[in-house]
Amino acid sequence: MTLHDRVAAVTARIQKRSRPKRSAYLDRIRRAGEGGPRRTTLSCGNLAHGFAACGLSDKAALKDDVVPNLGIVTAYNDMLSAHQPFERFPELIKEAAREAGGVAQVAAGVPAMCDGVTQGQPGMELSLFSRDVIALSAAVGLSHNMFDAAVFLGVCDKIVPGLVIAALSFGHLPAIFVPAGPMPSGMPNDEKARIRQLYAEGKVGRDELLEAESKSYHGPGTCTFYGTANSNQMLMEIMGLHLPGASFVNPNTPLRDALTAEATKRALSITALGNAYTPAGEVIDERAVVNGVVGLHATGGSTNHAMHLVAMAAAAGIDLTWDDLSELSDVVPLMARIYPNGLADVNHFHAAGGMGFLISELLDAGLLHGDVTTVWGQGLDLYRQEPRLGDDGSVTWQPAATASHDEAVLAPVAKAFSPNGGLKVLDGDLGRAVIKVSAVKPERHVIEAPAVIFHSQDALMAAFKAGALEKDFVAVVRFQGPQAIGMPELHKLTPPLGVLQDRGFKVALVTDGRMSGASGKVPAAIHVTPEAASGGPIARLRDGDVVKLDAVAGTLTVDVPAEEWSARELASEDLSASHVGLGRELFAPFRAAAGPADLGAHVFGAGL
């Protein structure tokens, strides 16, 4: 199938824009990869330290430097449900490595925080920066120069993007991402949302709310709604860093374990010691990045990737912009209805045909680059298949479904739910922002109403509880950006704003903070940049200013005479209370160094 004209044009533009940085990046990783494994450059003392704790057979193998050594970078902890299954993975990987004639060692453990635990809490102000800490932590582990390839164990929100940045910083090493899989389905997502809204209205108590939440998040594995964590898994597969069909197999099942073993064997087979050398920095090129953007739009994925994809691309010397995302959104149809864009969860998506069907449809429509390098081999056609457990307990692959098993959850391109992906870029007097409209009813795509200004989500919650928001309004929650307080998600605002919208009011949100990857039915212009703390125009807004959020025209404007607007002083806010406690004082250098949201909001500056 011929590549779609818009996909081809956007890709060519990214390639041209990125050429200087991408060329320098490729030169760097190719120099790093020259000469094969680097353990030969280590002194005897270096090497002895590196394998001192190994068993005799592994130690003997590493002494001679003739077998590949696989580094395991794990985000395991047993508080985070999505990552608890990783407890067993290092031993599975080590055993599979030995069977394949190699060695595996845990190179690094990286932090993994759960946004579900920290939503609305002070710890959420560290969440975005945890991505960069994860990248740094993984880099420390891989800096020992003991490894020929790496497997990365991570699932959730900032964790996978951080691991990708690290993998690309060591882009001369092959890298395979190994997921843990989603927990089985629990309470239906629409019922969970209903009880949350009843709680916000004071119609049910905390006991009922906790019972509902516990039935929704009930066991090991990823939360099953389609937020950032599951968007991560989709991205890793469609960008060629997973094995085919690996994304959404439940944890602690024979197939999940077999896929982990198979990923290990594949990682060992694509090192520079063999004939299929596949460094991560060559896998993630401009075409792979565009494939990731297309997958994000086709599935209605997380708005957080408007930042994460930009930051990941930058780590490979690729200059991805919000304009690229917006232009691709216009031509990529929405094929999936997964909560919050529908009632189904990722288990239903997987059962309906999952990634194999999605990739096949997008390839046949000319919306994906098929001529890419993946960890599984050359060409994305290799991902038109899905894994099954063979009689001997190993993985076998069969062709992916040619028809959806449930078109209400996963539709073919010809019957897509929407002609575009629903992620829009807004420009105007108030700066730039992104909005996800795939779950917003069309009649709410344009909201024009007076602004009500808040400097915290708690202040908005207090106004809601006091009955002060029973009217049409645009809630402006500012001083939430990366330089202000670390750009937390404002997930607590979804239920009250939803209640007001359901009561018939015209309601929208404008913020330089983030909303959850599960942002839903209330129109929300998020990631506003420049942020208020850096002098962005959002800091000029006053209560009562008429703000217009127009997701059809792609604008975010305010109706104030130009002379008055330019003469206004910028609002300020004492943010010191958000700069201490729960470790926040340690992140002052991160807040100072953070870049703007449209450049990925990372702290690495010119280093990426």
C-alpha cells in the first residue's frame, strides 16, 4: 500500500528538520558500537568486580568475553500493581539467557512511582520529573560498560518514557522492552466513573468510593483503562521495541512467562557478537517516531505523550513538534473505543484483535511506515501476528485476525469511530496547548465563557463544594507548569467539572498543568505553554475575562482589547509551599532546568 501523502510529508519534514542532530547522534552511537562488546576495554580489576557475584558458569563465560551479557534494567516494586509481576522476571531472564548460551545480570533498578497513588497529593509534583530521574538511574547502571544488550522492565506513565530515553542514550546497544501486562478486568469503567461522580456530589461516602476503587484496581498488572501506561505499551509495540503481540498479555500466565523468555533470547541474538546486530538507536528513527504518533491517534491514547514522545524523539536526535502531532491527527482515524473514549478496557481491546489487527489495518491504509527496523526483524509486517503458547510451552506466532472480533471496541479503518485521532493543538492569545476531544461530545468542542482563576486544584474543589461554580465558566488553573511546581496531573478536577457539565453548564478547563492520560468528557486545554511561572500570557488573565476554547478552529483566545491586554501586569504566586516536603526540596534543580511542555518538559537541555 502506498504511504499516505500526509504521513509521507510530515515524515520528510521531520527528517529535514532533524538532520543535523540526527546525524550527530548516529555518528556518536556508531562510534560507541565499533569493535563490538566493550568488556575487552576493562582492566582485570574492572572485570573482576563486574562478575564477582556471578555463579561459576556465568563467571567463566564472562571471563572469556565470547558470550553476550544482557543487562536487566528493572522498575520493579511491589507497591505498584503494574510492576509487581517484575519480581519474578530477573530469574526468568537469567535462566533463558543461560539456555541461549548467554549471561544476564541486573544492571539497574530504577524508581517507579504510581500516579494513581499520588493523584491530588503533594507527591504528584515529582511525577513528571521522575521520568528524567529514571533515565538518569538507568544510565548509571548501563555505564559500567559490561553489557552487549539490555532488556527494560517497565510499564507505567513516566517509567517507559524514561527508560526509552536511557535506551537511546545508549543507542549502540540493542534494547527490548518487556511488559508485565494488564490486570484482568474488574469493575466496569463506566460504573467506576459513576460512583466517583456521586462521591463528588456528596451522594455516596468514602466507604462506597473505596469499595468501587478496590474492585477496579484489584490485582497485579496494569490498570485496565487506556491511560498513559497502556498507551506506553501500544507505543513500544508499534515502534518496534516489543515482540509482536506482547503488549496486553496478562501477568503471571504461561504465555506471559514464555514471551519474557523469548524476548531474552531475541535480545541476545541481536548483539554485535552475531550477524543480526540491531542497536536501539537505529530502530528508533523518524519513521518509527511517526508510527508511534499514528498509533497514539488511532487508539485515542494519552495526552501525556504530547510531551513524552517529543522527549523520547529528542533522545534519538529527532525534532518532533506539536504541529507534527496535530497534522497527523487530521488524517488518522480513531479505531479504538477504550475507556475513557468508550466503555471497554484494554483486555477487551486485546480480545477484539489487539495490536496485530490494528497494525495490519493501519499498514493496509498506508498510514504506517512498513519499511522500518524492529527488534523482531526488518519490516513492520512482522507485527501482523499474535503469540500463542505452543504444546512445549514455548511461544508460537499465528497471523493476526483479519476482522475485528468486536467492532464496538476495535473498528477497521473503513468503519472508524471518527475520521481523526482527536488530539488537537490550540494556538492563540494564551499560548499553545493540546486538547484531547475523542471523548468530548461535538457540541462541547467550542466553549466560550468567563474565566474563573485558580492557583491550585484544591482552590477549585473548595469553590465547587461552596456552590460558587453553578454557572457557565472556563476554569483557569495556572502556576502548575514544570518550572512552577513540576506539572502535576490535575485528576481531582475531572469529577466536579463533570458534575457541573452534566447539570447543563458550559464548562472547560485551561491549565499549564497536566490532566490524566484518562482525560475524558470535559474539554480541557492542557500543557499551556509558555507557563505562568515563566511569564506566559496565561498569567495576564483575570476573573471574568471571556475565554474561548475552540477545538474546531484550533484556537485558544481571550476577548480583551489588545492595548489593555499588553498593559496588564503578570500575576504572581508564592509557590514555596510546593517546593518543600516529601522530597520536593531535592528537585529545585529540576524545576529550574525544565524546558517548556512543547519541547518535552525535560531537564536535559542541549544534551538531547
